[in-house]
Amino acid sequence: MDERLIATVASALRVPTSTLTLETGPGDLPAWDSLAQINVVSEIESEFGVSIPIEQMAEIRHIRDFLGYLTKTP
Amino acid sequence: MKCALLSNVNVESIARQMERHEVHIAQGYGVWTQELADPTSGTYGSGPSSIFVVIDGGELLRGRRGLESTIAEVDEHLAWIEQAAERSPGIKFFVSTIDVPARALRPLKEERIERRLEQHWHGGIARASARHSNVYIFDLKELVEQKGRSLLYSNKRWYLGGLRFSTAGEKFIARELERILDAQRIARKKCLLLDLDNTLWGGVIGEDGLNGIQLSQTGEGARYRDFQLRIRELGEMGVILGIVSKNNEADAFEVFEGHEHMVLRKGDFAAMKINWTPKTQNIADLAQDLDIGVDSIVFIDDSPVEREAVRTALPEVTVPEFPVDTCELAAFFEQVYKDCFFTLDSTAEDRKRTAAYVANAKRAAERTAAPSMEAFLVGLGTRISFARVCDEDLPRAAQLTQKTNQLNLTTRRYTEQELRALQTTPDTEVFIASVADKYGDNGKVLVSIVRRKARDTAELDTFLMSCRVMGRFIEDQILDHLVKELRADGLSRLRVPFVPTRKNAPARAFIERLRGGRLVSDDESGAETWEFDIARASPVTKPSYAELLTQPTRLLEVQS
């Protein structure tokens, strides 16, 4: 799950997987600006078939924080 | 390539996906029209060769109720696009069609003004495209209809960042835009070779007979008829069509001549190899007959064994996988078109090409029959017309620089925009020549760019000729004419650079039959520069076989 999540984020940011860990977050990479953050959320939603409410997006500071949304859904 | 992307919604994320190209963006309500209208805007400042105008129909209609006021505003937008195209003839404008989702709650009795708006916009850009050669239609609406709004759009992204399209939608759009940019740089394939049995019709003619094969207007046989219709459309766009089939020729011809539902006719094909020779051999022979590289050939065959044999023996030939489900034949072929033959605009030259190759085959037959090469060349009654390029010639001239590989001294590729700039560059002239003979018109086939390097020295920046008229010493006669004109203008030296490539051996042969050349430079890459003293003699050794028509022009006038 962790690897698939990181791969999804890497593909959304168009960066190599090796540049990311679960602790990487928005603003840590030049490629991860606010526009890229929208793409990250979109890609995770379509890859994992989940929906992340707009209200909760501000709380996502690290890739790890997405895990909570992925496991909630069966 | 440098391009600009203008939109009334946020398209930055689309631009980021077009990594191979330099994309300038200007976006937002009102911004795109200002950028378009203002010649000093950042958009023009970025020096784009293409400008994409991608318009979101929903946003265009936002906050409007009445059709009339909306139409009035749309007309204003269209006028700006036309003015921009008129002012910048060197830039290609790709304007999207629009998709306007019905967003208002509305009873079934009311007119759907969204449909009207879509049509009105399309009518406007179609007129602009008809009036301006540099305006093209980017069919976004078709993409939306093909993929579906629920896949292409995203509400969440819209509210989060003004991003209208889903990530999937952005990928589709970015791919289409890149296809358009690539088509301007990468040569498309020239020739499509087709198998017959179970490819152009269902079944095997040698076994099933004329009445047993599947080919019809409706029902199962229509899969093949629809496929043939698409192939004929491709032929009409100037792609050379050929047949490579293991069959008895007489059986195959019976279908071409006697089957009422056959769309393709013998005359649609420039070459047919219907025999029992291995297809790899036939394809190699056919490339030689037509004088094209095997890397410009696409081969379609239902048999995986034949496909594999061709891929192995001739890896440069493009061999697409044949669809397992033949109901997808026409759709498969649309993809082949996009991948291999996509073009922005098929020029009149393209459309004449198959006829030209058929005429070439006739010339080849006459050459074999003629008592001597000289008699054959004289007997052709060749007429060359040679002139400075004018605006209408630019698309063809650019195409020639991009596609000609064999008789090409320097293989410098130019875009239409670059050639247009050369027209007004001091000490530089761009020439184009067309060739006709008793078998037909070969169209514009030769481009030469001459630059003045010093007071008495000119250089051939470019000298190239299409392979379709090679072997007739037309290039010699044109060079001889150029030399005379240069001499009349007071120049006494001509520099001829030669840059070797994997394919331009004919250019090397051309240089070698010139006389009096002095090698003034060469380097490790094999590039050479030859210099000829043209004050008294011409380097050309071959006699003239054609009639040459020119307008008297001063080429590169000596400044006092």
C-alpha cells in the first residue's frame, strides 16, 4: 500500500519515486506546489477509488496522511 | 517546439504535461483575449510557432442568460482570433471547438441554447480557418463526446483550482496538443502496404471465390467495406497505397474488377505485389520501385506470422498489431492514422502523390524500352519551372525540407515560419521548382536556399530535390541555371556544403559529378565544403534535357 501510494504521488508530481518517502509533503519539493497538490489528490482519488473532502485537504502535510483515507474504504 | 496555450480556464497543469515542448501559458477570464489582441503581450513575446486557444464552453457561457448577448460576445472573441491570425501569418493558431454542458435547470419545452452556442462557435472558427491558412480547428468537442464528460471533467478540481478537466482529461488534451506539435517537426509515413485476404475482405479469395468472401454494404461484410472506406480517405490525403499479398494475381484482380462492394480499385494503388514471393522481399522491392525508404512504410496484415517476419527482417517498417475483433477495424485504422499519418493539412501536392507514383512506374517502363538513356530523357518532354518562393509555396517548401532525405546536400529542416523569415532576410533567397512531363505534373519538387557569404561568394544553404524526379539530371540543370544567374549578378564563387547522412548518397553522387571543385573545409563528421569558380565556367557536366522556364530575377545583387 505504501509503495503504491508513493508511486501514485510520484506520477502526479512527475518526479522519480526515489525522491519521495512517506514523510515528504507539499512544499518539500519544488514540483509540489499548490497546483501539484490538486493533481496529487486527484490521482490518489482515481487510483484508489476514494474521495478526500475539500475541507480536510489542508490537514494533509505528509504523504503518510493520505493513508488514513485509503484504509477507511474497503 | 515553442508554443503558447491560451484558455479561459486554468490550463497550467496541461502545460506541465507537455514536457518535450516549451509552453507559454496565459489563462483566465478575459486574459486570453487580451493576450491574443495585444501584439506586445507575453504570449507573442515568447516567440511561439503555434498558439493553442482552448476554450471551455461552460465558462464562456457563465453568468449569461440570453442567447443574443452571448452570441454577440462570442462574435467579438471570434473577431479577435481572426485579427490575431491575420496579424501573425507565421504563427499557426489551433482554436478549439467548445463543449457547453446544459447547466441550467430547464423544462423540456425550452430550447437548448447550449447546442446553438456550440454550433455558432464552430461556424465561426470554421470560417476563420477557411479564410486564414494559419487557423486550424482543434476538435475538443469531439474529444469530449468520445470520452464522455464524466471522465473528462472534474467538479472537485474546478472548485479547488479552476481546473476544468480531470487528470485523465488533461492527459488526453496534452497528448492531442503534442500530436499537433510533433506533426510539424516529425515526418509522417509515406506509404501504406496492405494484405488482401482477411484484411481488405473476409475470407480467402483463392478458396472461397468471388461470391464466398465477406464484403458488403451491411452486415458482417461491412466491417471490411468500412475499413476500405477509411483507407481510401487516407489515399486521398496523399498517402501512397500498395498491396503485398500471397495470392494468384488473377484471383485478386477478379475481386478488384468484379466485386460490387469493393471500395478500393486498382487505380488507387501505386504498386501491387501479388505473388508467392516472401513478403519481406516484396516490401523491399516495392520500396525500391517507389524510391522511398522502408522506414516510411506502414504494413497491415492480419497474419501474426507475416507481421513477425516483416518486423524481424525489416525492423524499420512500422507494423501495427491487427485487431483481434474485426468489428474494430475502422477504429483501429483511425489510430493508425493518428500514429503514423497524422497531418495538419494535406497539401495539393500530397493529394497528387499516388498519381505521381503511378506515372513514375510508366516512366520506368518507357526507360526500359528506350534505345538510350538520352533518348528516354529527351522523349519525356520535361518542363521545369523555377522561381522565388511566394507565400503560397511556403507550406510545400517547408514540407520538402522536412521530408527530403536522399538528394539533400545539407538536410537542414525548416518550418514554414522560418522560411517566411528567410524571404525577407538580406542576402538570402529561397527558390522552388516544379516539374512536369508528358506523363503528368510532378508538382513542386526542388528547393534551394542561396546565401551570399562575401562580396563575390554565394553559398548553397540548401539544395534538395524530391526523389520522385531523381535520375533525370533536373538538379544539374537547375544548378547550372543558378550559376548563370549568380554570375550575371557579379558573383564569382559558389560554395557547396555537403553534410553526409545515412540516406543522402544521391547528394554525394551529385557533388561528385560536378567539375572544378576545390575542397575548402572538411571535418570529422564528414561534412565538407566545396568551392567552385563560377566566373567563367559552370560546375555542371550534364547536358540539359528539359525546358526551363524562369522569371528573370536578380538573385543576389552586388551592392555598390
